Amino acid sequence: MRGLLVGRYQPFHNGHLKIVTQILEEVDEIIIGIGSAQVSHTLENPFTAGERVMMISKSLAKAEITYPYYIIPIPDLGRNALWVAHVETLTPPFEIVYSGNSLVQRLFKEKDYNVKTPPLYNRMDYSGTEIRKRMLLDKEWKDFVPKEVIEVIEEIDGISRLKEIAKEASPDLTDQSGVI
Ligand code: NAP
């Protein structure tokens, strides 16, 4: 059986890695769909689809995840009613969908997919929003992502990118808490 896990992975963090590991106990193959693949260089989505593919594939390799998996970038579509069909054209066939996003859950349920909510681990720290905030404020974030993700972010100078985007969005960098 094949399962689809959809997320934005901005960035891929330890919570995502745990979810992937757990899903692989339930299915034979996993498809990791990278949502909003066309978006990058924004506060909510700083990293490109290619950069997110690197983060995920290097982290899975290091974690010795050898099951067949597919990492598929999925650009957004302006029409929610057609989104599931759009996903189906981009991915291998799947029977189960894993997502914590209520819209994603609804859209797949309406097409009769079996939808499950993956468990969340240490949500205080393993959260894309929290990690991006910490990167901006020069707080500790490296403990919350796989080492390979740190290497990718260093390779692309990701922290400088995020800080420049934040500066453009809110020149008063003293109030960054509400910008991401
Ligand atoms: P999201 O709405 O981008 O993120 C929702 C939040 O849920 C994130 O903060 C995420 O945290 C968190 N989350 C992660 N795993 C969770 C879980 N197991 N339970 C509860 N919350 C969890 O949604 P997403 O699920 O990450 O990504 C969905 C993607 O589908 C998006 O890229 C969206 O644009 C796309 N989509 C597109 C269309 C369309 O184009 N018409 C329609 C529907 C969905 P982390 O940041 O830590 O992961």
C-alpha cells in the first residue's frame, strides 16, 4: 500500500522525519508531496522546491530510510475543487493520505480517499513556523532539524535570505514576532 504525506516542509524538521518513519510502519511506500512548490523567497515559504527536495532526500538517506519513497513537488492550483486531480497527475497512485491540514483532509475525503492525521511530536519546537522565527531572531534552531537540513541551509545562505526577506516585509526588525 502507498501513502501520500503532504506538507510544505519550510524547512523539513525532526517532527516531519518522525512522521515519515511512523507512516512507513503502516504503508509499503511513501510519497512525500512538497506543497506550494512554486513558492519561495517569502517569509512563510523561504526555500525553493529544489532546496526542500535536497533537505528531505539527504535527511532520509542519513536516517537509513531505505523503503521506496518518492519526493514530488506539487505547485498550488487556483481551484481547490481540482486540486486532488492535479495531485494525482503528479504522483504515483496512492490509497491513504496523511495530513494535518483541514482543507487537504476535506478535499481528499470528498474524493473518497482514506485520510489520516499524522501524530505531532514536540510541537512547541518541531514547527516550521517556530523554526523560521528562531532563525530570524538568532535563537537556537539547529537542534530541531536533521543535520543535513542545516547543511543545505548553510549551502544556500538561507538565514541571510530569510533576514533580507523579513527586512523588506517589515523594516522595523524589532517586531518580528508577527511577521511569519
Ligand atoms: P499548511 O497549511 O501549509 O500548514 C499547516 C500547519 O500545520 C503548518 O504549521 C504545519 O506545521 C502544521 N502541521 C504539520 N503536520 C501537522 C499535523 N500532523 N497535524 C496538524 N498540523 C500539522 O499545510 P501543509 O499541510 O503544511 O501543506 C499543505 C499544502 O497543500 C500547502 O502547500 C497548500 O498550499 C497545498 N494545498 C494546495 C491547494 C490548492 O492549490 N488548491 C489546496 C489545498 C492544499 P509545519 O510547518 O511544522 O509542517
